[in-house]
Amino acid sequence: MAENSAIEWTHHTFNPWIGCTKVGPGCDNCYASDLAQARLGVEWGPGKPRRHTAASTWKQPRAWNRKAESAGTRYRVFCASLADVFDNEVPAEWRAELFQLIRETPHLDWLLVTKRIGNAGKMAEAAGGWPGNVWLGISVVNQVEADRDIPKLLTTFGPRYRFLSMEPLLGPVHIRDHWLIHHHPGDAAIDWIIVGGESGPRARPMHPDWARSLRDQCASVTIASGPAPVPFLFKQWGEFSDFDHIGMGWNDLPDRIRGRQQFIDGKAMVQIGKKRAGRLLDGVQHDGYPKEASNA
């Protein structure tokens, strides 16, 4: 799937700048914060300067665009894995520069994921308006964030698609039916849901039922003309796997991976690492995308 990115749902990752501030429980174990500070020397937090990336980095999307045009396909670009496009502490001219780049690369679909959806509409307008090849996503990790931010996403008009990045999923989430349905042509609704558990050394486990519920909610959407399922992508279990499904007894696990956590209902999760945990949900790999998206 990914051409130059290890992220399962994108082909490329582009960072126009680096730096951010933690704003919610999903940020507690932020890999981007750790990476930016340890490897790039960029401090995270309020008042810390964001670092604009090099001109050579900004040339890459144009090369991807030429390649996509030549191949007659579209590439998805996740922007930004080490920042938030709608961060208040980013200079407005940087965002305008990014939006101009997006307009100049029409064979790419730009996936902007934000934890600051309240800023998105006004900041996009200040940057010249939404380019037609933007997919706007929000990070949702629990019910509180869903209830607070999904209505804001659905009243942010302009992006081609709207989606939820539910990683790390930290609790059960019920998606209201009217958030999932395009009642009339042009109506806003959630077009795609990505679900995943947390990775990294301080990862928190995801209960299997939380992921199953979201899968089933996506599959069960219907409208007057019949079924209208919402595309569902299960990205990963993360560090923990369902102990009942790992195919070995507790005493057979190597000592180094005997991390175990138990939910209140008795469900045991075992820490076996992201690679071994994989991305099958009940034995099925879910790779749903909005219907017009190429999976090249």
C-alpha cells in the first residue's frame, strides 16, 4: 500500500512543518513528539517554535503528482504526521503556502487530519479556500471527542471527503446515525472511518469490542434505496492483541512479551508488539476507502 510511508492508509507522508502541542488523551503517548524531540531537535508544546521543512521536502509532492499523472492514478498524501495543519501557533503564510501546493498537485488526494477542527474552516478561508483535492479528517479517540468534534467536522464545508481517524481508540464510541448518512446530494456526512490501537512502548490496549462495534456501525448504514455502508479501514491492533486469538497459551509466550492487561469485563490483552498483533479483525483485513479513491 504505502509507497514511502509505513502508514497503512496512505501512499506518502508530507510534513510542511514540524511541531505541535498535546491537546487531548490521544496525544499522551504521541510518537511524533518523541521522534521530533529525540531525532530532529524540535521541542513540543505551547510557545515552542514550529520548524518549516526544507525546500527539498516541498519538492517531493510535485514529483509524486507527476508520477500519479503519468500512471493515470491518484496517490493519497497524509499531511502532516509531525504537526497539525490547523495549529494556532503556525504562521498563516505557511498554511497559505501549503494550500497553494495542494492546488498545484491535482493528481494527489491530500488527507489533512486535525485535532483542532474548530480552526479548520476559518484558517482554510484565510488560505484561499479549500482545494478540491482535500480530504479532511479529525482524530477521535473516545465518545467525548466524537460528540464534541464530529458536528464541527460536518459543518466545515469545502473538503472532498470527511473522515474519522480513530487511533488510538481509547473507548467505545457510538456514531449517531445521521452523522453517517448523506440525506441529500451534497449533504455532509462521514465518508470514511479508520480505526486502530496504540503502538509504542507506553501503548494502551484497545478492547476488541470497541473496534467490532465501529465495523458493525459502518456496515449497517442504510438509506431509503437500500444499504449504504460507510468504508471502514482497520489499521492495526497496536502493541496489544486479543489473548484469546493469539494461538498459544500464556505459559508459551516468551518472557519479553508477557505484558498483559485485563479489562473490567475480564477480556485479557497481551502485549506482543505491533507486527505480530497485525491488522486482522476477526480474521478479516478491512481496507475500505471512499468509493472514488484509487487503491494504487
